Amino acid sequence: MSRRIYVYFVLTFILGIIAGGAGVYYYAVRAGLWRIAMDAPHVVARMKQDLNLDDSQVRKISAILEDYFRKRKDLDRQHAPEYDALRQQTRAQVRLVLNTDQLAKFNEHVRRTDERIARERAEGK
């Protein structure tokens, strides 16, 4: 009987770890804290697996996607001031709707978002 209780205890513990890990993963992905990498090597690796690409195709697609991500990064840098202006305008409109308590929380959220954006720009994402 004591062995059965021990097995149930261990199984309960393991299920708790699995459920907790799944909850943390779900929260982090939904909150935007964890992101799936979107760069050429990751995309090509996924395509190679899903589409069964040969080495010649991998080289050609890698070159195409490297060019795409480079051009996209250039466009993002070029239009960053426009994105920033739109973001500031939208935030100003939202602030007009919020009460004092909500405004403090919103400003904290904005601060964290701005830090993340600055960090991503510094890293070259």
C-alpha cells in the first residue's frame, strides 16, 4: 500500500511540473515575452524539414531569405520614425480615455514596451 501512495505522489508531482511548465509557456508566448525566432536560418531549417529540400534548394532559399530579411531590416529602420510617431499619437489618444489609476498602469506598460523596443533596435532585430 505504501508503494502505491509513493507512486501516486510522484505522478502527481510530475503532472504538476508539466502543467506548471505549460502554463508558464502559454503565458509567456501570449504576453509576448517569448518569441519564436524569425530569421533566415530558422526559416530554412523549418522549410528543409517540412518540404524535404535538397542541399541545392537549401542554398538558394537561404540566399533569397537572407536578402529578404536584410531588406526588411532596412525598411524597418527607414520607417521607424513613422512607427514611433503613430505609436505616440495612439498612446496620447488612449491616455485621454483612462482614469488616474489606469493611467499609471498604462504608463508603466508603455515604459516597458519602449525599453523592449530600444533593446530590440540595439540588437538589430
